Amino acid sequence: MTATCIYCDEGDPGKFAGREHVIPQAFGSFGGQTPTLKCVCDPCNGALGRELDQMLARETLEGLARYGQGRLSKEMRPQRRLRFTLADETEAGGMLGAAITGLDPTTNQLMPLATQLQIENRQTGKTEIFTREALGSFDLPDEVYGPPGARKLTIFAPSKEEHDAFLDELNQAGFDMRMQGPSQLGINPSADETGQATLGIHIEGTFDQLHRRALAKICLNFAAFYLGDEVGSPRWTNLKRFIRYGEGELGARLSDGPFWTGQETATMRFPDAINVRLENHERGVVGVIQFYNRYTYELLLLEGQRLDREIAARFEDGQEPTLGTRGRPS
């Protein structure tokens, strides 16, 4: 039987050497029944892996959560789509709001303080942060931040050498940083019940189109694996092009409610699982995904449509998937 790519309609048998994982490999394998597809051609598999799977695994809150599950990376990659700042005033003191470089994906430990300029925006009254890496891409107009000598600013760095080098670079770039004198600021982290030092960190990410595409790909692959020929219907074409090429838009929202309604309670959850379901909603076919008992994402996959069979599965690393269906038997 000749395969046809569900994303681009490629039919050359020589372009189906690999397998597409329904749940990206970075998030685990699931016993002897890890769901994979032979209906995604190698070019689509490679492109979607580089553009979407790697982003989801490395640059999102879900990616950070997998490190907490023990699925660490072999390479150091700062999370450029996420923002880490010190959040506990008791611990951070005068460094409250200071940016952290990120999370070390090889150890699941926080990386050092980022070298940064913090400066008050006079128009908004808020403190803005500009890292050393961003030098050359920002401006500091006097009407917004005040004239030299009257600006409310601080430079944070992991060492005095980094601090002084950044200050020199700012002055050389024409920003005229007139400091009032050096200050030494320390952090006193809290300790957990085991005595391990901990820091209160605020992590901020963006649920943008790229993130939606990555989650929608899981939903479509899930449908292709468990519902078979259903995804060959023309009604899935717009979703496929959104995933593969970023064309169009996709309605989506976040929820912090339990995924398994009726099974989960306030004290009984599935914190080690990746949960996926396809269900009929009043607006159409909705794909729902939750990673490790965190945010639940709801994606409107097919507006105004219905499935003959709704399906849900729980995936826990190293375990066989737990599957449930409702509607027409398979």
C-alpha cells in the first residue's frame, strides 16, 4: 500500500523512510505502543520537527516541565522565547524583577543572573529590562527615560567584570550611563523541606501562532493514528496548511481546570501524564491537550464540524497509553 503524506500529499514511496511521532520524542516513549505514523513524508517530518517540535520541547513552559520529569537535554540551549525574573521580594531584595538567563536543560537548574540594565520608564512608571545581548536593538530617549544623570537605573550582572564591561559598552553606544556608585546586592534563597536552596522565579511565555501550530500538529497526528482515514477528508485541509505552512488562524484558549472531568479531583490528578482528546463542541471539533497537570489548551480544529467518534488518551513515559472513546466503534 502506497502512503500519501497527510500534510503535503506527497506519494513517492522513497520519501517515507522515517516515522512521525504523535507525541514528540522529546516528551517520552510509551511502552510498546508508542504511537507513530507512516503517513508523514520525510521532508514534512523534518521541517515540522525543526520548526515546531524543537520549539515546543525547548522554548515553552511544557518544555521546561519535561525537564522536571527527568527528560533532560544533552545540549545547553537558553530559552529565548521565555522570560525568567526573580519574583520573591524577601529573597531578591533590591534585585526583585532581575532577569535570569534561563534554565539549564542539561541539569534542570537555574542559570546565572543575566547581565542587564533596569531603567524606569517615566511615562509608564514601570521598570524595563534590557539585557546585554539586546545591546544595539534598543534606544533610551530622554523624554521616556529621563536625561543622563537623572535616570533611575541599575545594572545587574553575575560578576563585577561583567558589570563594568556592560557599563563601558552602554557608554560607548552613546547612552551616557552616569552611575551613582557601585552597590553590592545579595540573594538569600529560601530552603525547602530537604534543605535545598530555592528561589522564587516568575516565568513568562507567549501562546502565539507557532505554539498553536505545534499543539495542533499533535492533535492532527493523534487523529491520524486513532481515527485513520478520517483525516483524509477535505475538511481537514485548512488545519493541515495552518500546521505545515502557518497559513490562516486557529481559535484557541487556555484553561487551568482538570483535564479528566469526573476522574480528577482537587487531591487526585495525573501529574506525570500528557493528556490529549478530540471532542465535539458546540462550535465544532476541539482538540484538548494538557502537559503534566499544567495548563489545558483547547484548540478549535474544525469549526462547525463533528466527529463520529470522540477519543481521549493519557500518555505516561514508559507506560502503555490509556485510551478511551465515545461514539461509533473503531
